[in-house]
Amino acid sequence: MSELEVENLTKVFGEKQIFSSLSFSVDKGQKVAIKGESGRGKTTLLRILAGIVAPDMGEIRYGYTLFNAHTAKSIRSKMAYLPQGIEFIAKDGNELCEMLFVDKAKVSKSLDALLLNTSILEQPFSELSGGEKQRMLTSIILGLSRPILLLDEPTSALDANSTKRLIELIWTLPDITLISTSHNPIWEKHCDKVISL
Amino acid sequence: MSPIQDISWVNLLLSFVIIAIPLAGFWYYRVGLTKSTLIAIARMTLQLSAVAIYLEFIFEMNNPFLNLGWVLIMILVGVYTTLKRSNLNIKTLAVPLIISAITSLIIVDAFFLGAIIQLPYIFESQYFIPISGMILGNAMNHNIVGLNAYFEGLSNNQNLYYFLLINGKNKKTAINPFIVQAIRKALNPMIANTSVMGLISLPGMMTGQILGGNSPSTAIRYQIMIMLAIFTGCSINLMLSIILSNKVTFDKMDRISTTVLAKSKKGLR
């Protein structure tokens, strides 16, 4: 059984068709990258998969369950989602962990794997570099231990070494299904499936 | 205490002369507020003159339906102004805001006019209209700031909302930071103003009562009561406005509805 089944997905913004009749499936534990030039709808597709943006046509199923208003809450409870460019109102990582009820022991483990000290959770977001923030947020959502991981450009602020560490971390989690957008050939090379838009 | 010194119509007209000073400043710095200032002052003068005539009539009649009708008009104008100033969808949000204003007014008027002042007749125009008006006027100003902050926050930082919605436990977790920010932005100035009341600001109602010949002691008791009424009314009105607006702000998938946000604020693509 597929973890995710996408059938005939179409999205149009104004007169611009982003994608049309897009179909694919993702098996449990598979790591998937959505690639394409800027403006081709990678982030939009990820948002549709998260139920944030409504498609104009098509269906999405998680397992056997159709993703709609009745099932959104239970399906989302199995997802962890990291978009780009969040302006946090929370002052630091600790406050964010409390808001999300994340197990800090699990966060620490991921932080360690991504070469960050746990004390970074006490640093205000405004004092973190782009790479530190991205690694910390990824660690926090991995701490949720949810089976489906949706990541928007997870390596956009990372250097080669941090990217390698992130790949090592996520690829050691065989039960986690990853769907990510990417511009990074190294990331795409490691993925089981690449969807080109 | 000496009786109040009346202002003649000629002297009142003369008082407009002093506006020339700020207008000269606006002109010098090219602020671009001259036209809107003149329109605002003209409107204020006309509106207050009309209200004076109408209030004379209303006070004389002292009819509960007439008084309620007048307060209802104040609510409708307040809600319209709030939504227009906040650049929000009037059709969608008018009903939640009207319900919020009516509910907060019922609670505050019933408590202060009924239980505290212990009026035998709660719709007594001399109390019901000015006190309701002060609460509604202040609530409108704070609602403009609060709703603007809430919807601007949701509109400009949609990624944060969806991050918290999906990774958090529920929608409550996701909207809570935006509500906190809106309430803080709207009510912080009022809290600051309340804390220096009497020291660096002498409130209008108290000044009015003293000028009207009342003792400072009575004026201050009324002022304390009206400050509590305004603070409670504004807070209830803002929180209810956000809670009730949320019913039409999100769709069944908890997505932010783009129809609520006016044309200048865009939906997520």
C-alpha cells in the first residue's frame, strides 16, 4: 500500500497553469524530492500535499484515506512540515518546543547529529544564522516523530558538511516518508524518487 | 465652585484659527495631511453639531427604543469604520463585529449602569448614551489596531500559521500567537495610559464634569468607573471580535480564507 497517492492533480493561478494531471505515488519510508526551476510549482505542490493550498482538480490519498475537510485533522497529525521563511513570534527554540509539545530529548539527539549544541534552543531566533535556524527547526520537527515529513528546500541555507549530516540523519530513519522540494543535486541523488516539474 | 463660563459662537469660530499652526507645519514638511485634517475637522464640527441637536431631542424624549436605536447606529458606524480602516472585507466580517460590540456593551452597561450606579431605569438617556458612546468610541480605536495586527499577522506570516497548524496539536495552537500579538498591540497603549492617569493626563470625562460644576470627588469616581468600563468593554469587544471573526476566517480545512482579507492582502500561493 502506498503512503501517498496523488491522482490527476491540477493547479492554476490566474491564467498560469502550474501543473496539470499530475499523478504519482510514494511508498512508506521512501524519500522523495520534487525538483524544477523556480516558479514551476514545487512549493505549491508541497503545500497542496499539506492541505494548505487547494488544488483545482485531482485527489490526494494518504493510505486509503482521501485528504479532505473531514480527514484533514487526523492526516495532518501524522505530518511534520517545515516551510521556508517563517518569522517566529516565539522568542527561542525552547519556547517553540513547548508550543509544539516536542520531546526535547529527541530534539537534542537530532541537534547533536547536525553538529549543534542543545544550548542553541535558548538563543533568540534573531541571533541565529540561516543555517543554524534551519538545522534547529529540522531537529525540532524531527522531535515530533511523525511518519510523514514535508520539507521545503531543507538544504537551502546549509553548507556541504551540514547537508551531508542532514542526509545521514534522515536516511537513518527508515520508517519516515520524506517529501521535499529541492534545488540540491546531492540531496536529489540520495532520494528514492525525484518528481520533476 | 464658580458656574461654567459659556463659549459664544463667535469665540468658538475664532478657536478654529489655531489650526493654522499645525497646518503650516504640515505644509512646510510636505506631510500631505492638510486635506484629510480639514475634512476631519469639518466632519467633526458638523457631526457634533448634528448630535447636539439630536441629543437634545433624545434626552427630552428619553424613550428606550429611541435610545437603543441611537446606540445601534453608533455600533454600525463603528463597525463600518473599523473594517474600512483595517482594510478588511466588510460583507464577511460585519456580522461578527456587530455581535461582539452588542455583547460587550450589554455586559458592561448592565454591570456599570445597573449594578454599580444602580440606575432605576437603565436606558436613562443621560447615562446610557454617553457611557455607551465612550465605550464604543474607544472600542473602535482599539479594534482597528487589534484586528489590523491580527489579520496583518495572519496574512504576512501565513507560513508560521501553517507550521504551527500542522506541527502543533490544533488550530488553537496555530492562532494563539497571532491573538496574543493583536491583544498586546491594541491594549498596551491603554494600559500605559491608565497607569499615568491623573499624573500626565487628565481624562475628558472628568474634566467635563468638573467644568460642568460637579465636585472633583464625584468627577473622579465617575472617571474611575468609566476607565474600568472602557477597559473591560474594549477588551471583551476585541477578544470577541477575533473569536467570532475566526468562524469566517478559516475554511473547513483550517486554511486562511482569502475573501476575508481585502484586496491589498494576498492569499498564499
